[in-house]
Amino acid sequence: MNTEANFPNTLKHPSAFIPITMSLLAVAVVLSHIALFGSARQPDEGTAAHLWQLLMAGQLPIILFFAIRWLPQAPRFALPVLALQAAAAVAALAPVYLLRW
């Protein structure tokens, strides 16, 4: 484990970057669905909706683990990572909210 805590080292931990990656994948799922099928509401939730839901819900325990593990140890560097994770989640939620899916 790195003995020196800083933002780049904190961001290298899997519990820090995996939720960000999952949010970006959720955005990619929404954008690819829009590119392939358009933005009209679907009568039934399809694969894209289920993938989006799994990606968004699956990152919550990882974020919780990161907060429990790193906030007490290095709050100065953990808070910006949590803010980045939250911003990525909002970016994944925005198209769904704006399109009223």
C-alpha cells in the first residue's frame, strides 16, 4: 500500500475508479440506445434499461466501501474522489431524467 496519500494515489484504488467507470458505462448504454433506437419511450424496459439499472445500483456498495475505508484515513483526498463519483453518477442520471425515461 502507498504510504503517501494524495489525490492521484487515492484515485488509483479500485474502489475509487470502478464507480466512475460504471457511471461512464451507464452513460454509454444510454447514448448507444439513443443512437440505435432513438429517444422515444419504449413500451417495455429492455436490455439497455436493465444494464443501466445494474450499473447504477451496483456502484453503491463500492462507493460505500470507499467512504468507509478512506474517509477516516485520508479525508482530504477521499472527499474529492467522492465528489467525482457523485458527478459521474449525476452525468449518468441526467439523460434518463431529461428524456423522462
